[in-house]
Amino acid sequence: MNTAYLKRCADEDRRAKIAAGFTIDGMNMRDASTGEMLWEMNSWPSDWHVAEIQARVPARILQCPVVSRELTFSSVEKVANLRCEHRVYLDGAPDPIEVWDFDFGFVMPGSRNTWQTTVEAAGGEKMLSPTEASGRVTVRTKFTDGDATIVESAVRVFYDND
């Protein structure tokens, strides 16, 4: 047998095992300047990586200069180098309007983890209004172990007036 083929099969089996045991337990977003909780979802859908899910976020989040995101996740398997890439799309366009990359690093097997990141707003006229963006923005997230994709998801964002 070809050793490259065997390695590729072993890598695919490993990614499948990681994906099967990788869960999102919850997520929240805060105004990073004040710490005020703006949105949270403590019961993440079990099919989060299969079907597009919806998030209803307060419109005032778009006025925050910096937003803090806290993600709680669990992993049955070890992940050598967990990374997360968010690509933000408007109306399903082929090219994203924003891309954010984050590195978590090593994940212990059988662990529950909290990952906090911050996102700085583009500011001013570069920002869409809540009316322009609501229901038209999709955030596609890819979790990887290094360069190897573990799981992908999509969240459609709706902006609600407070």
C-alpha cells in the first residue's frame, strides 16, 4: 500500500474523531469597553455544524468600537493547534466582506474550554446599518487543527432594536 494514502486516511479518521467530539457549549458577546453583556446563547443547537442557525443580536452591538466574544467549547479528543476562521458574507456573495482569524492552540482531550477574543469595528461609513445588515449577514466559521478542517458552521445574524 502507498504510505501517503495510509497517512491521508489516518488523518481523515483523526479529523472525523475530533469533529464527532467537538461541541460548542455557549457563546456570548460583550461591549469590550464596558463589559456589558449584549448577547448570549447558552444552549447551542446540536446540529450547529450541519444547518445554518440564526442569532438575534441587539442592533447597538454595531455601535461598539470593540466587541469581546467568549466561546465555551468541549473536545473529547486532543487538538494539537486549534484555530478558528470567521468569514462574514453579505447576501451570499462569493467574497467575504470581513475575515477574522484566531489561534487557540493546544486543546487537552476530555476538556471544556473558554476562548475569549476581541473584534475591532471598522468604524464610521465602513459599517453597515442594522437595517442594511439584518438577515443579510452570514458568518461562516471554520475550526481547524492547524490547516486541517475539523468542522464548519454558518450563523445568519439578525439585528434587533433594544
